[in-house]
Amino acid sequence: MGVLEEHSVPGQAAGYFFQPERALYWLAKSPKGAMVGIEAGDDVTVLTVSGAITEQDKSSISKKTDTLGNRSKDLWNTLSIWIQAINEGEINIESTSFIVASNKIFDETYIIRKISNAENDEKAKECIDFLRTAGDNPPKTIEAYVRNVLSCKESILINLIKKTHLSDGNDKSYGNQLMDEISSLCHIPESLPCLDIVYAMLGWLHETVLTLWRNGESGWIARNAFDEQLERQKTIFRERVFRERIPDLIPITNSKREEKKDSKFVRQISLVKDNDMNLIIESIDDFIRANIERNRLSLEGFITEADFITFDDNLKARWRNIFRNMTIDIEDIDSSDPDYEKKVKRVGYKILLATLDYREQLAGRLTEQYYLTKGSYHRHAEMDKIWWHPFYDKLILKSGGENDEK
């Protein structure tokens, strides 16, 4: 037998990790104002205005170990701990619920399952009989616990049994099923990566409790601290999700480009820059990607219509400032100059470049990809809301009607 096989380190570690999972569950489930403690009187303890919950956690990864078996230390030690706490006045049995949580599954042959199902005095007394039979001639490892349990006042033992409940593997008591249950209790929107957020909360709980222990304090966590951290994590992950995809994740086919080559925004570019196919293809790609991504962000609920209205209004306001600043001296260009048209177009090209070299904020945060801003500018150019040629509104728009967006 190897050194690693001789020790139960993995099993012990699994047990230690089980407690924070259970504590996180109770933080999500408990009412506001509750306090949840790890190793603060019991494995997990919940304190609320209306009472307390005390939980013993029994996790095992071994197929050989009879966790919570009828003659196991797990069972008898758990009951003994609670009885002693009741007798010493540390637990008010009338206002306390007792939970045994395990990753294992227990059928009716287990006393702990019978105890969990005992809802009245008659059933509780039957459980006491089962305990007496199981505790007959006990091994040394559980002898003291058995003696403490069976010598307990019957009325107390009956009450304890009626208030004890088992949460086993059939009840989503551990692992990803428990994480899913916590996610549901936290009302995390499906648009967010729910399990990622729950595991981030679990990491926060680990770190917080370890810090408390290292400072010599008990591992108590307030429900309001949990709520604040949960909102923080939702915000962090919402911002992670609200990121425009990189251009490579939105490929554009040549056929899609062909569909847009005669678009108004392309003709607008041609008015200020002749035969620049690279610029035209780049602009078409930006236009298509911006439309795709705007739709995705809206449909998936990350960005509201009001967010995009603000985004677009800011783009147009910025263009107006650039346009006015760059055309302020255009009247000084001599119209009889042989290069007059070329100079006017050059001003328009500068307006185009200055306008597109930008990333606008969306929903209060700076966008990461230029195509969303640039493509949105081309959307406005397509609708004649903005233009590049200094005289576009006078020479072209007026032929088809006035435009009041400038």
C-alpha cells in the first residue's frame, strides 16, 4: 500500500470543501438579516430572527466508508454533539432545526433516514428503538457517543428526532446540482453565466472565512455581505458578457460585401475618396458587423433601446462638432481654383477619418471594438443623418428633400 493510500487526505479535503458549499446555500436561502457560520458551533450554523438551523455535514468520496451507517461514528457523534449542546443550554431545541447533509444517498435501512421521516412521537419512539438495537455492544470508537445518546432524557430525544432532517444526494445537497439550486435562489438571469457567478461567490466565501479564522475570529458571514458581493459579481460578469465580439468571430462573406457595395454610405465615402477599395471593404465590414452586434446585444438583453438611442445621439453630436470645426474655413477656398473640388473633397475625407477614429461609450462603458462605433456612423450615413462631403446636404440632399439632422 502506497503512502497516499494510507491517508485520507482527499476525503478530508472533500469534507472541508463541502461545508462552504452548504454555507453558501444557506446564505442564498436564508432571510435578510440572517448570519451563517462555518465551524462556529457546528459544521454550518444559521441564525435568523425566528430561530436557528444547525447542520452537520458528512461528505465522503470513499465507496468503502459507510457514511452515517447505523453503527458509524458519523451518526452517533452527530446526535451526541446536539444532545450535549441541548443539555448545556447552547441550543434551544424549540427554536432550532437540525440538518444532516451528505453527498451520499440513504434508503430506509439507515436509521438517519428513519429519523428524517419521523414526524410524530410514535415514529420518533420507533427510531429510539432502532438506535437502542444498533447501539447494543458498541465498538470502542463509538461507545462514549452511544452512551451519551441512549442515556438522554426520552422527551428530549423524541423532540430532537422530530426536528432532524436529512439532505442527501437525492436533494441536490452537493456539487453542481447544489450550485444550480443556489443560482436559482439568487435569481441570477439566464443571460449571465450562472454557475460561474456561483463559483465566484464560493471563492469569495472561502477567502472571507479563511481571513476571519487567520485573524482569530469566528467564521460568521452576514446575509447582507453576501447580497452586496452577489450584486458585485453580477455586475462584473454582466460587463464581461457585454463585450463586443472580436471581428474574427463575425466573419463577412464576399457575397455579403457585394450586397452592400451600392449602399448610400459607400457612395458617401466615394464622394470624398476616389477608388479606395480597401477603405470601402473595411467600411462595409464595419457596417455589417455593427448591425449584427447591435442586434445580438439587444436580443440577449444586455443593452436596452434607450442605451442605443443615447449611443447614437452622442455619435451624431460628435460628428456635428467635427463637421463644423473642419468646414469653418472652407468658404476661404477660391471656387475658381482648378483644385477647388479636390480641396473640398480633401476636407470631407478629413471629416471622415476624424469621425471614425473613435470608440463611443455604450451603456456607461467604453466599447472595445472600433467596428461598433464606425459601423454605427455608417448606419447614420446610410440614413442621411450624417455626411462627409462638406456640401453633401446642399448639393445632394436638397434634391430629394431637406434634412434637419445637422
